[in-house]
Amino acid sequence: MARIPEPDQTPEGPAYEGRLLDRADEEVVDQGVSFDLRTLISRRGILSLVGLGAGAVTLAACSAATSSASPTTSSSATSGTTSTPSASASASASATAVADLPSAEIPDETAGPYPGDGSNGPDVLETSGIVRSDIRSSIGGGTTADGVPLTFSITVTDMANGDVPFEGVAVYAWHCDAEGRYSMYSSGVEDETYLRGVQVADATGTVTFTSIFPACYSGRWPHIHFEVYPDLDSTSDSTNAIATSQMAMPESVLADVYATSAYTESTRNLSQVTLATDNVFGDDSGALQQIAITGDVDSGYISSFVARVDTTTTPTSGSAPSGGGGNR
């Protein structure tokens, strides 16, 4: 049986190895976590308690014995990126820093004439069921959009706080169907709500939607619209958006997608526009707005995109005036 150490008697009271006992009337082995840690640290000389409580030291010891899951990172297919080695100290403990960041804030772009956010009439954001990841069908039934499957993810970072993942923001995304029509607006689909949806960003700042590849309609490079709101409640008013922008579909896959039967006019329309001549992406050929993508027309495509949002700046773009007009 192990020998129970005897305390020393000092003028200040019972002590063990020079340290006063916290509980003078109890055995050395019953002095508690705080006394045990002081003893351990004194013997091994490997830690310091300056600025740390017992709980912090205990957590440090635990962290050496456990490891977290491999972090998930997202990247954008942009020409200029910067690398951040870690998230800001203000990030949630469960959040993962985005490894590769675009070189600047996501550009402000028009929401176009077909936003469906209440800014020019129709408002899908007031519809029960708009918070969803699969946006292929109209809410509550109706038409399901046909086309090449596309799953796209948007990771939002908070530039004002060191580009930590912007957990909790609400992202509203929408785009045209394989014929270039926008639900709620275009002739024949005014009563449909497909290819529109809202998701709330998780701890990595990411939202993911299951959809189809958008068409190329006359005058525009194929694209996906999105708005970022501070939280879900803020979507009740389109003026609450802290970012409004568009993602450009990658040229490398367009020929294969538009060769399929659902996209009857897209090949011809694409031959008449380039990223450089597009009226939205033309300023810089969409350098900060091109998505990364993998897959094929048979199994579908998976894409990812990173949008840096700076809440210290004032958004400069938004929805088109009422009445729509023009393809944007």
C-alpha cells in the first residue's frame, strides 16, 4: 500500500514540500485540484500559472491528449489569393479558418431585375419554406427545374474580424433555369418559386445548395446571384443585405453542360459573350467571382466559392428598380 505523505509543520501552519495546505485538517492527498496542480508544476517545471487558473491548466493538459478532426477548408478559383495561417482569436472554437482567401472583398453587384426579395414586387423571402438547401423544386410543390445537377457552396468570411468564418449569416441565392427563365418573373413561370432558397451559415461560414446548372441567356455570362444578410430575421427587408453579388460559372465546363438537351439556346448565347464583355463581370473578367468546380454532366458538378464581406463598408449595389427590364 502506498504511504500517505505526512505534512510538515511550519510557523504558518501545516505544509507539504513548502506549500501550505489548503485544507489544514485533511490529508495531503485530499487537498484538491488546485494544490495537486501546484505540486505537479513545482516538481516538473513545465508550466507556469501566471495568468492561468486551474481550469485553464487542466484544459491545456487535456488538449495534449486529444486531437480535433481535420479542418475543412474552402477555396475560390480566383487569380489573386492570400493565405491566412489561422483564424482570429475571436472566432468560435468550433469554427475553421478559411485557408485561401480572395485578394479583396466580394464586389458589389446588381441583384438584377428578378431578385424576388421584395425590392421590386415579388418576395419569396416571406414564403414559408424558403429556408432550404434543395432549391430545384418550387416551394410547396409545382415545377421541378430540369438540368445538369449542381451543388454549390458559398463560404462567407468576416473581414472586419480578421476573416473568421461568418457563422450565422443568412445567404439567399437564386438563378435562372435551363431555359434562361427566372421563377416568379418570366413568362410561364410567374407562379413558380424554384431555384431560390436561403441557408444559414454554419460554424465554417458555409452554406450549400442543391440545384441545376444555370443557362446562358442572351447578353449575360452564366451566373448565380446571392445576397448576404446579418441573420435570418434580417431577410424580411432587402435593404438589410450586407453584400449583394454574383458568381460566374467556369468556362471550362460550359461546352459540356450546354451540349445537353435541356439547354437549347445556351450554346448560341454563350458564343456572343465573354467574361471580359459581360456587363457585370467585365471590369476585371470576374477575377474575384469565378467558382471552383469539379464533376461532369453525368454525375453532376460540385462547386465552391469564398466571399469576403466587409461590414465596415456600405453596400453600393442592390436590386433593379421596379418593372425589371434587361437581363442581369
